[in-house]
Amino acid sequence: MTTATISTGQKKRRFSETIKNYWLDITLFFAFIIDMNTRFTGIPVHEWLGIAFGVALIYHLLLHWNWIVAITKRLLRKLPSGQRLRYVIDLLLFVDMVVLVMTGIWISEVAMGQLGLHFASKFFWRRLHAQTADLAIWLVALHLAFDWKWILNCTKRYVWQPLVGNSRALAQNTVSGGEQ
Ligand code: HEM
Ligand code: HEM
């Protein structure tokens, strides 16, 4: 009885953690894609979205903190295949993202001014911002490639199935409504 209660509770928690991770990952992904298109957003939206992205990223890292600690501890010992490569890519991605967001803040034309901060924007930092943004595309793609099965399963479960379920229910309602 107690075991059943605990395992149901644990299952529910794991389920809600998966949903939380999934929607945060989707948000990060689209924020990144939108922010890569500065002509589409304009500079003010680009800067605030970039800052929001940086904050969401910290939350993403906190949600995966246990994984980071566990792999860091076992880095010099035996690890399941692929985990070391995944760790190296995540580390490169982390450094790249930190430089991307920090150089963004450094060259800010709107957001920092609105906060009353003024930095001397230099050509070097602009170049570095653009280059880290380009590198991020490849690193994010690799980062996601490791979890493509998880992404596919979650998309089926939380997006596709509810959509198909709703449209089936709608179709059934229409048919039964027409029969009355
Ligand atoms: C556009 C940005 C990003 C997106 C869309 C993204 C997406 C994802 C996805 C789909 C997963 C696997 C599912 C999950 O458990 O949540 C994941 C895991 C993870 N992410 Fe990210 N992520 C991004 C940026 C980053 C960055 C910059 C780091 C910094 C190191 C990072 C660190 C991790 C870690 C440590 C994990 C768990 C281990 C792993 O699967 O690699 N992520 N992320
Ligand atoms: C997800 C994070 C970010 C991404 C992916 C990103 C990406 C980019 C890209 C691709 C450009 C165009 C570079 C070029 O070809 O000249 C750009 C420009 C710019 N970004 Fe970001 N950025 C991010 C965050 C930020 C942040 C947080 C700020 C400031 C708070 C910022 C401020 C700027 C400014 C002012 C420019 C114009 C630079 C110029 O005119 O040369 N960015 N960004």
C-alpha cells in the first residue's frame, strides 16, 4: 500500500518534471531561433529576448544540475558511452553562450541604457558576439542531436496526441450532432 503510494507519487513527479523540461526546452529553442534574426526582431526586442534567454538558461542548468555534478565526479572514471562527448559539447556550449550573452550586454544599444548603464561598445566585441552566435547554431544542433529521441517522444505525447485527440473528438461531435 505504502509502496504503491510512493511509486505513484514518484511517477507523477517524474511526469511533471518531464513536462517542465520539455516546455522550457521548446521555449529556449524558439527564443534562440527568433533572437538569431535581428532584422526580424529589431534591436530592442533582440536585446530583451536575449537577456530573458540568459535567465531561462540558468533555470535549464539548475534543472540538470544533478546530471552535471554526477558526470563531473565520474569524468576520470568509466562512463556510459557517449556521456563524455555529451559533456564536452555541453561545456563548449556553456562557454559559448556565456560569451554570447555577455558580449551582447557589452554592446547593448537599448536595454542597458534603459537600465541607466552605458558601456563603450567596441568593434571587437561586436565581432565576437556575431561569431559566438554563429558557433552556437552548431553547438545547439549537436546538443539537441543527443536527445532527439526524447524530443520526438515528448512532442508525440504532449503536442501531437492531444491535437489528434481533440480533432477526433471534434469530428465525432460533429457526426453525432448531424445524426440527431
Ligand atoms: C537553445 C538552447 C538549448 C536548448 C533548446 C536545450 C535543450 C535541451 C534538451 C532538449 C535537453 C534534453 C531533455 C531535457 O532533459 O531537458 C537538454 C539537456 C541538457 N542541457 Fe540543454 N538546451 C539548450 C542550451 C543548453 C546550454 C547552453 C547548456 C549549458 C551547458 C545546456 C545544458 C544541458 C544539460 C547539462 C542537459 C542534460 C544532459 C544532456 O542531455 O546533455 N543546455 N537541453
Ligand atoms: C540568445 C542570445 C543572443 C543571440 C543568439 C544573439 C545573436 C545576434 C546576432 C546573430 C546578431 C547579428 C550579428 C551580425 O551579423 O552583425 C546580433 C547583434 C546584436 N546583438 Fe545579439 N544575440 C543574443 C543576445 C544579445 C543580448 C543579451 C544583447 C544585449 C543585451 C544583444 C545585443 C546585440 C546588439 C546590440 C546587436 C547589434 C550589433 C551590431 O549592430 O553590430 N544580443 N546578435
